[in-house]
Amino acid sequence: MSLEAFKSRVLPVKDKLYRYTLRILKNEDEAKDVVQETMIKVWNKRDEMHTYENMEAWCIRVARNLSLDKLKSKHNNSVDIDNAYDLQSSSQSPYSSTEQSDTMNTIHHFIDKLPDMQKQVIQLRDIDGFSYQEISDMLKQNLNTVKVNLFRARKYVREQLVNENAYGL
């Protein structure tokens, strides 16, 4: 793969890689390091890149594996998605912006309580917008397992949000 092909097929994925690794690692510097390591690893395997149909899925799988390796070495198993959402909008009133921010913080809290696989699936599907098949390929999970994990994650978050709103907590 040439430098131009790398720039056109791999570099556009770096922001998604950053958001994904940040969610797993919960540390901006470590997430940046993992993205850089991913880019180096992908570049070093550039001769094999023609064998990959979905370059984005392969890059995320590499980043996921590097992130999990980093977590294992640090025994840090918490995940965060704070920087995955863009809550600032110039057209919103301060009240609406604050209300949306509070709701997102509550949702973050509920997502943090999910099992790891459900956290990863909800991140990849609802935040990063990957298809079920792409998520299945990235996580090396059966397609039905991905769908079940996403369903359970969404159901849990929805129920918790409804309960909180119903009781005014």
C-alpha cells in the first residue's frame, strides 16, 4: 500500500479510533498512544492491506486489542464515553443545554454499570454508527450475540432512565 492509499483509507478512521480507545481506557493520553500504536501497526502491515475488505473494522480491531492489552497491564477495567458526545450547540438555550448535559451524564452513569461487552457494543453501534456485521467482525462475536448485547444494554439504560425520571431522582 502506498502512502496515498494509507492516507485515504486509514487516516480518516483515526478520530473513531480515538473515541473508541478513550471509551475503553478512560485516559486521553493513553488513548492517543494506542491510536498512534495502531497507525504504526497498520502501516507496518501495509503489504497485507489488500487482503482486508473493511479497513475501518480491521483498524478498530487492532485498536481494541491494543487497548485491552493496556488495560490488562494496568488492571484498569473502567470505561468512559464522556468525550464521545458533542453536547455543545450554539442554537440551544442554556437551559436546554444544561438539561441535555444532565441527561447525558445520567446515561453515562447507567452505561458505566453495564458489562464490558455491552459497553463496547453500545459504543460501536450507537455512538460510532457501525453496522451489526462490522461490530461482529471487530469483536469476533457471533452476529446474534452482538444483537442480544445491544438489546440488553439499551433496555437496561432505558429502564433506568425511565425509573429515574418517574421518581425524580
